Amino acid sequence: MNPTLRGKVVVITGASQGIGKATALGIAKLGAKVVMVSRDPARAAEALREVKQQSTNDDVETVTADLSLVEGAKRAAAELKARHPRIDVLINNAGLVPAGRELTAEGIESAFAINHVAHWVLIRELFAPLVAGRARVVMLVGQPSPIDFDDLTCAKGTYKTFEAYGRGKLASLAAMVEWQRRFAGTGVTMLGAFPGIVDTASMKNVGGIFSTAFARMLMRSPEKAARSSVFCATAAGLEQRPLALFSGDKPMSKFMAPKGWQEPGLVKRVVEATERLVSQVEAGGQRLTA
Ligand SMILES: NC(=O)c1ccc[n+]([C@@H]2O[C@H](COP(=O)([O-])OP(=O)(O)OC[C@H]3O[C@@H](n4cnc5c(N)ncnc54)[C@H](OP(=O)(O)O)[C@@H]3O)[C@@H](O)[C@H]2O)c1
């Protein structure tokens, strides 16, 4: 263990497998207190054991919650706040390419719920501990798709899993802009980490060429992919680069970087739609209409 992050509290969502687990290991090796947030308790326990053993850092813990539910994200945030009044880094890594169209028990389309709404609620609920840590908040960048704001549950037409995923990813990028505005003057920095095309469980639902054995051989390993998130969490001076998107230790190339996500009209619509969805759920926990 190289204890350069000793004393820092780093929260990583979706840390039970794939890129999140590799990120947790990379950060644990740097000596931070690592909190691994994920959904499945058995996978979480196994990942915790592996990360502790491979990093030789015993200061690693888990929180389990279904973050795709507003109620679940709020419960996870309450537990995190109670344990850690100061958070130095939050890596919003949890994500999903769904197998098919599904609504959460709260009535939100599941890809939009986990790829975007979950992070929105976590940041909102963790505002004070993030400010206390003058934190870095890292969002995982994925291939964006246009959002049909009149059909957020994807009820119209044929459901395309990768497009549904991309809507959540575009919304989470646009939300970064709003959070950076709300965090102005607090020292909190919003950053994006692009992991590359990575051989993980999520990829099996992408379909097409991405699901072939040959394509999977060409993909990055989760360990290599985690370098982008570890860089955003740890590199010196990134406070001067709010809203920058990194691939490894370099800014994303113009060719690869998502386009249009900082456009004020889009940011406004994402914020309004997200706040409406969340407040409808909070107003009584009723199912939204499909
Ligand atoms: N793979 C790629 O090529 C690629 C490319 C660009 C961006 N990304 C982004 O990288 C991030 C990690 O993706 P990955 O490929 O490593 O995925 P993965 O291996 O499938 O891991 C997903 C993680 O998210 C957690 N998660 C999923 N749904 C959840 C829920 N409802 N509540 C709490 N946790 C939940 C999972 O927890 P459980 O194990 O408990 O289910 C798991 O730890 C995602 O944000 C993804 O969009 C990936």
C-alpha cells in the first residue's frame, strides 16, 4: 500500500464488480478509507474481501442499497452521512445497460433511474459532506443518446437498450453542469471519467458486435479502465478544471468527447425533468404512470 490518500474518505458506487471494483482497489492501495456502495449483498461482501486482501488496506467498508430507487439512494446517503460527515471524493460509477424495458417500483425507467436519477439524489443528499470535504465528484462518461422528454419511460416505439442507457448518460453529464453551478464557491469540483470500452457484465446487454467473443477480447480490462476514475479522484490541480472529461490521465479527445451536454437548454430540461420525477416519488411514493 502506498498511503498517499491516508485520511481521505472516498465513496464509490457500483463497486461490487467491473470498473467500480477495480477503482475501489486502486484507491484502497493509496491508503484512503474506501466506501463501496452496491446493490447485491453477497457480491458486495465478496468484493470487500478481495479489495481488502489485494490492497492490504483494512479501512474499506460497504453500503448496500438499490440506488435505482429514490428511496434507496436516500437511504444509502443517510447511512453515508451518518458514518462520514466529510466526504473527499464521490465516484458515481453505478450504471446499467438494461436487458430490456423495465420500470422501477417507483415507476422510473430503470436505465434512466440508475444511470442518472440515482446520482442526482446522492449528490443532493450528500451536499453538506461533499462541501465539508471540498470534494471531487466523478461521473462515469458513457455513449450519450438524445432524450425524448415527452417519453421518459420509453413507452413509445421499440425499446433500444443502448439508447435507453445513453439517455441516462446524457442526463448525468448535463446534471454535472447544474451541480457545478450549485457548488460554486464551495471548492467542490465535478469531473468526468471515460473508462473506454470495457469487458464487464454490463456489456453483455449491449448486443450486436459488442457481445461477440472477438469484440470482448479487444475491450479494456476493468483494471485499465479504472485509471480514468483514479486519475480524476487523485491527480493534483484538477480543481482548476471543473467539468473536464478525462480518459486515463488525458482530456478526452475532441473526437471521442460527448457533444452538446453543456448546452443551457438541455441542462434546464434535464434539471426540470429530474426534479419533477424525484418530487413526484417523494410526494407519496406513488407509481408514476408508465
Ligand atoms: N463497460 C463499458 O464499456 C463502459 C463504457 C463507458 C462507461 N461505462 C460506465 O462505467 C460504469 C461501471 O460500469 P461497468 O461496465 O463496470 O458495469 P458492471 O460491471 O455491470 O457493474 C455495475 C455496478 O453498478 C452496480 N449497480 C447496478 N445497478 C445498481 C443499483 N440499482 N443499485 C446499486 N448498484 C447498482 C452493480 O452492483 P451489483 O453488483 O450489486 O448489481 C455493479 O457494482 C457505469 O457507469 C458505466 O456506464 C462503462
